[in-house]
Amino acid sequence: MTGASPLTYSGIGLAVFGQQFCLPVPSMLLLMTAGALAADGQGHLRLSLVLLSGVAGCLAADGFWFWLGRRWGSGIIRVVCSLTADPRASRERSGKIFERWGLKLLLVAKFIPGLDGVSPPLAGAEGASTGAFLAYDTAGALLWCGAYVLLGFIFYSRLVPMMHAIQRFGTFVVLLVGVPLAVYVLWRALHLVRMIRHLRLRRIGPALLQEKIDKSGRLAIFDLLHYEAHGLEVAGIPGSVRVDPTRFRTSTKVKVPEDVDIVLYCSSRNDFVSARVAETLEKRGVNNVWVLEGGLEAWELEGRPVTTQLKTPEEVASRLGIELPPEVRRGR
């Protein structure tokens, strides 16, 4: 091959970042092609810089997922697992594997479908130190990138037709990958900013919630532990109703009287699940929505009461005049 290669180091890093960010980007194919270009002896790409670019892309995406796991806890795990065919089984499986292997799982996670995306946020949610995470994730990224780059390097002669195609359509490939990636990252960033702003403005502390409960006002408390409890009998705040947060968010028929306050809580101190439901309810015109600051964990840390005898959706709906569709009432 002659001429400059359209496959650049920044393009390699961007493609790897996109795949680790759950975008359908063929980064493994590009890594193999980069390895072949490094082997052709014409100075298109240097092997060391190809590996550095791939590892940098991995660390950028994984570091972001790690931060989300540290910041939002089990809520972000739920979001990642929701992208799989069986979210609950995926979370249970990954949790058990991580519990057994710890951060060592990061060394091989990228080779195992279903574990590659959930491992970084899981490490953050489990409280792993940043230094240890970066060390294991760097080693795992180097192994993963190195495997595909080495394949391209070894089988260079077999990849010549592919390299010609990339050289001919390189600009188109960059635009096809780069533009959707940029739009997606921007959209996700705006969504996260909006969620963080919502969390800061619409919180209620355990003490104030206890005061509202004691006054027996027009208050509905929704327990969103359905996903996290995995069908187990888990205690919640007295007087609350346990519902499936996914059904709550997808329903368009929830109606709440204007004089009724809604309080949402989940198990995570970071309140991610509650914030998503609160955002959805407000879009549906339900304005008096609050998120319990610190979730059930903060409530229990203050020594406040919990019970397994929670209210049914029918009881709360009848007492407060709340309209809940059948799919929400079946959420418990």
C-alpha cells in the first residue's frame, strides 16, 4: 500500500471509546487493520502508538463508567444491564462474578460479552479505589487491544484487501462513526446534567419525611426496590407502596391530585432510580414529586423504622385519589 493511511491514532481511540460506551462501533476490526498497517513496513502506523491509542480509548470510557458507578451506585448498574436481553440475570451474574474475583475481573472482562460493559461501573459501585481500578483496567485494556492488534500484525497479508477498502472509504467511515458518537455523547451529557440538577433541587431528607408521615398528611411514598430486591421480601418505609420503577416510568396514565405529595426512594444512596422516575412523572404533569435523600440506606442509618408489611397500590390510590394503571399496580 502507498500513500497516507486514513486510519489515524485519534480515530482508533475514538472507535474504541465508542464501543466501550455501548455504541455499535467495529473497533476490533479497526484494531486488527491498524496492526496490519503497522506491519506493512511503510510507516503508516507505529505499533506502540496504536496500542497506546486503543488503551487510551478504553480508559476514557471505562473511567467515565467507573465514576458513574461511584456516583450513582446500583442505579447505573441497572441502566447498563437494561441494555441486555435479561437485565436481572445479567446483574445477578455479574455481581456474583465480581464478588468472587474482584478487580481481577477487569483483566479479562472485555473478552466476555455481558461483563465488558458492566464491570467498570460495578467496580465503582463496590467502592474500589481509583488507583487499583486504573491499574487493573489498564492491564485489561492492553491485553484486549494487544490481542486484536497482534492478530492484524501477524496476518497482515490476509488483510490487504480490507486495508485498501478502508483507505478508499476512510473519510466516510470516520464520519459514519464520529458524527453519531458525538451526538450520542452530547445527548448523554445533557441528560446527566439535567438529572444531577433535578437531584439537587427536589430532595427531601429522612427527618422531614418522618415529620410528614407523623402528620398523616396527603402523602404517597413509593418504594422502588422492585428491581434491586430480586423478588425477595425486603423491608421498606412504613406506609410506602412497592412498585416496579420500569413500569412506573413507561406508564402514561398516572394521575395525582395537586394537593398530594409524592416521595420516591430506592436502596441506593445516590438515588439514580428515583431521579429517573421523578423526572418521568414531572413530564407527565405530576409536580409535587420528591426524592428521599440517601434512599432507604440513609433512612435506616438514622435508625428510623422499616417493615415488610407495606401498603398495596389499591389502598393508597383509594385513600388519596391517585389513579394508577394496572401495569403499575402489578409491580409489587
